[in-house]
Amino acid sequence: MAKFGEQFIQQVQQAIDIVELIGQYVALKLRGKEYVGLCPFHDDKKPSLNVSPTKQIFKCFACGAGGDVFKFLSLYEQYNFPEAVRALAERAHIPIPAESAAQRQTAPGLSKPDLLKVTAFAVEFYREQLHGPAGRGALDYARRRGLSDESIGRFALGYSPDGWDGLLTQGRRGGISQEQLVAAGLALRREGGGCYDRFRHRLMFPIFDPTGSVIAFGGRALSEQERAKYINSPESVLFDKSGQLFAFNWAREQIKASGTAVVVEGYLDALIPLQAGVGNVVATLGTALTERHVRMLANHAREVVLVFDADQAGAAAAERAMEIFMAQQVHVRVATIPAGKDPCDYCLGEGPEALQALIADAPDAMQHAWDRRLAEYQQAGGSPADRQKAVREFLRLVACSAAYGAIDELRQGQLAQHIGHILNVPAADLQQEMRRLSRQARGRAQTGGAPAPRDSEMITKDPHRIILQVLLNQPELFGGVNERVGADDFTNEQLAPVAQKVWSLGREDRLTLEAVMGSEEMFPYSQLLADLAMAGERLGQDGGAQAMDKAVENLLYQRSNREIKQLQAGRLDDEALRQLSEHHRRPDQRRAPRIQ
Ligand SMILES: [Zn+2]
């Protein structure tokens, strides 16, 4: 069953630093001895995720997610244990031991790490094509759109040739199967058998995940007749559109450093500014911004500037996004590019400084929405029905902002006055309606919020838990405990396997938290182990030793009670009786009698 030996797993575990790993996905800040950040596994509003560099574990105090490096990756990327080990081994450049075919998973070659090799292969293929004779037109197009040769290399652009099987044929030569290309979203099945390339005669933009692996592609049509100007890879094992932003891998550091993330819509709208030194720009991948996108940005930025098209659709998209950002307590501003241009053209035409200035001066999203409503209202000409509709929209906007704390009572009052004046409605009526809507919106904000913290682990009285909590932190105490209680004393279904592992490592003098966690059999207990280890740390060194002493006494007391009951029920055999009397004769060396 086990695919990797324990030694290999622990080699990988030791090569990966958990702070560095998690830091690639979540912005972490040092607080005391631990790092904290917004938890990516629930809708986190305050930093609930704690990462311990000394223990190499993470734990969210709101949703309870926790574990080691393998657990984090498996939760984040939806890997199983072997996939997580393999991905981290590759990351640490540790050669993976050869696996026999029988040991492989049911679908050979279709796991996430396998498919990442397929996409990496495709990047190389498309890149070679771009710089070969067939790619001349595509290369010209990329240059004409303003990309330098250096950028074309840096962003790993490529060309998918105009045929039906360019990638398929090259894949066959490189040992990549049709099934793999289909699973990676690069080929399509033909009715009646066979496959064909998904991307044909297109300029190819690889889409990277935050760690720098290519998970999908976007393709820009090069023929005018082509109806779909852009196509993207479909959703796959690798690619989940609602959780990915284009160029995030290049922009992340700059977003973190500046505290601002700029969101645009197109590939070139992100790449041209990046090339010109505006380094904090990411693009949505042909979808509306989702809560996951927003959370990803909120982890790294204090504020977000949306640069959407100036048309109606763009403005509406900006407003939809605004509400999601407010729920995450990220400040949002909305920049509008003048004269119907897109950010790419604007940056090329007016220069990066002009784009920077536009971003810096972008009005608050509220203000933007306000201005838009006002313009609509004025255009509508002020019929009673229009007026009512405008009032409702204004109020909804204000209420939503108030609910998320974006504006205070005073500002609400001012806005009511202002709206009342423009629309000729009594301000008092408006304020009343506003308060009603605020309460509603607040209700929504709260029910969608984080679950209550689970701190039961911190104050447990269960002696079994306390013993494990302390041993995972102070393995040097194992000898003393082992003389008095054994793993068999742990009768709790969940704790028993953990205790067995702790005892088996302890007896071999190899007990550490890493050793306990670093095995496939313990993988399902990863979260429990992180809980126990964190809780144990909070007991402190002396506090832990004392708490454990008491817990051991407690356990022994429970056991002798059990024994007495069994004795009364006449269920002890002679051997157990002999052990028991010996055990009571030598109170200082009470070794656990084994009662079956
Ligand atoms: Zn959480």
C-alpha cells in the first residue's frame, strides 16, 4: 500500500520549510514565535491561520484545519498523500524512487504531478514552434502588440501550430499519451475515436499557479476568421478557474510589497504593464471575480484596484466584485481607462507612469458606483418610476457598504441628505430605509462569516489527550511515561493509533513530532496531531510536565478502577492476577499489566 518508504518521506519533510511553503499561498506575518495569516480553507476575516516554524505545523483556530507540509498541500491542491509527497519531493529536487507499475494509482499518469509534466512538455513544444518557421506570424503578432523579445521569453509565450495533431504527434515521441493530453485539457476526443489538438494556430499564454507550475493555457486566435478570439484550457484536475488569477505568480511579490493589487481582464492587459514595470497586476481568466480570487488577493494586499472596461458590462462587473471585496474587508477602488481603451493600449500609448497615476487616483468603489448611478439617473430624465429605482439602488449600495464597515453612521447620514437632495425625497425616510437595509445586509455578512473558534483542545481534561499533547512536544519525557502507562491504555478510537505510533517510535528512541507525522498511516491523523502539538506547546515546558504527571496518575486510577470491576466480575485469569499483585507490590515501577 505504502508507495514511499518512511525514510524518503521524512527526507522530503525535512527539506521543505512549512513557513516558506505556506508563504507561497498566503501572506504570513511573524507574531511572537509563530506566523499568522488568513486561512485559505474558510472565509477568514482575521488571521486565524497559525504556522509554527519550530514544529513545522499549521493550524487554523477558526475552522480547525491543521497538519504538516503534506497536509497543507493536500488540502490546498486536493492531493492525496502520495501526490503531496511527490510534489514536495520535486520541489526540493529530491529524486523520486522508481515505482513499480503495480504500485501506481488506478489511473496511471493522470495524477496532478503527472499532468504538470504534460503541461511543462507542452510549454516547451509551443515555445519551439513560436521560434520556428511556422511561428513567424505569431511572433510578429506578439511583437506588434508591444511585447519585447525578453518578455516573450519571460512569460513563456508560444505558438500552437495550424494543424490537428502537432502536439499529439510530438507528445507521442516524448512518451505522452493521448489520455494525458486530454486530461490536461490540451487535446479533445474525436467522435468515433482518436483525438485532436485543442489549440490550433494561436498565440499561447501559459497560465502558472502561484508556485510557478503551468496548469493551463490561454490561446489568442491569429486568424481573423476565428470566431473565438481567446480560448482557455477547460477546468481540469490542474485548473480551477475560480481559484486562479493570471500573472499572479509574477505579481505576487510586488502585490505584497506595495499592498495593492491591480485586477484587469485580459492577458495582455496584465503582461504589458508587468513588462513596463507596473508589477502588481493580475488578470481574471475570462470569469467574474469569485470569492476565492478575492480571498487570494486579500491575503496579500490591503487594497485592490479594479481596472475594467469602461462599458456597462465592465462597470457592472466592478460593482459585483465590490461587494465581495467589502465582505473580505479589502478596500476597493475602480479605475476607468479613458476613451474606451484597454489597460494594455493605454500603457503602451501613454506610458507606464500615466497608468500608474490612473491607478493611484482611482476613486473609491463606492464613489465610482455613486457617480455611475447619478449619471444614470440624470440620463433617465427623472420620471417617478426611474426615481424610485434610483433611490432603491443607491440605498442598497449604502447599506451594503455600511454592513461591511466601509462607511460609518455619520457618512450614512450625509449620504442620505445628499441622495434626498438630488432625488427630492425626505432624508429622514431615506435614513430609516437605510437602517433597515443595513440590518439585512449585516445579517447576511454574519451568517456567511467564520465559524466560532474551536478551542476545546486547549482546555481538555482528558488524560489521554494531555499525555499525547505533552509527549509530542517533550519526547524526552517518554521514558518516564512508558514505565507507567502503555499505548494499550489509549482506548479512544481516534487516539489509539496515534498512541501506538508514539510508543513504537518512543521505544526505538526516535520519537519526534516530525517522525510521528511523516508517514502515510498517520496522514489521516494530521489535523489531530497538529491540534495536540499546538495545545501541548501552550502548556509550556514545566506546565506540560506537571499536567502529564497528573494525567498519568489519573489514567492509572481509571485503570485500577477498571481492574477492580473486572476482578469483581471474575474476569481475570491467573496470569493477570499475578501481574496485578506484582503491580501493586512495587508501586514505584508500576508497569502496565496487560489485561485483554
Ligand atoms: Zn480556517
